[in-house]
Amino acid sequence: MSFWTAQTGPHWDGDAKGDGTDRCIGEVVCPDCQNVMARFLEGANGVGLRAWIPARAVGDPGGRDAGWECFTPIADDQPADQDGSVLSCWRGHGGLWIDGAACREVVRLYRERGKKVRHAAGRAPGDAV
Ligand SMILES: [Zn+2]
């Protein structure tokens, strides 16, 4: 799990939005249902990827889906191209994937087009699920 540099805590509403001061420059969407799973946010310190990772709530089995909000900065040299993370869509589509190379591609496309980029997540390598 070296891809994420921070796990910012439990998250309940299934949609990582950042703190409202950052500009959303891209989204990672589920290739099956187009649900947004992570957002690229540009702030004063550069671009970061903020994602919501669904998890089962131990103390609340009948409640809403819970999860963790994770964060990693996206820079020229990190995360590494092949360094990635499994993503799961909270509508039940699992085994999805984002990696450093894809993150930098989204940032590059944003710089080129000047508008928000929608990136459909890839499929996780077989040994990562
Ligand atoms: Zn989905």
C-alpha cells in the first residue's frame, strides 16, 4: 500500500470532495456504471488524488456503506508509474485500478485541454485483487 500516502479517516457519504478549497481537475470513474470513485484536486501545494475506498462497517452491519478516504500527492516522480491501488466502486463493481502512470496522464490531459478529465479506471492485475 505505498501508493497512498495518507488515510485521512473514515468516510461515510461515498463521494470524496476534498475540503472545498481545491479545484477538481479530474475524476476517476467506474468503467461499469460511471460512478465517481476518486477525484484529482489541485490546490496550493499541487495536485493530489483523493479516493474513497469502500469497507464494511464493523459496528454498523445494517447501516450505510462505510469506507476510508485516502490521499496521495501526484508529482512528476511519484507515485511510480507502476505503483497503483485497487479501487472498488460503492455500487459493487470491484477489482478496479489506478496507478501512477494513469494519474500523470490525467494531469497532462488537464493541462493540455484546460478542462476536467474523466478517467475510467482500469482493471486490477490478477494478483492484486
Ligand atoms: Zn460501478
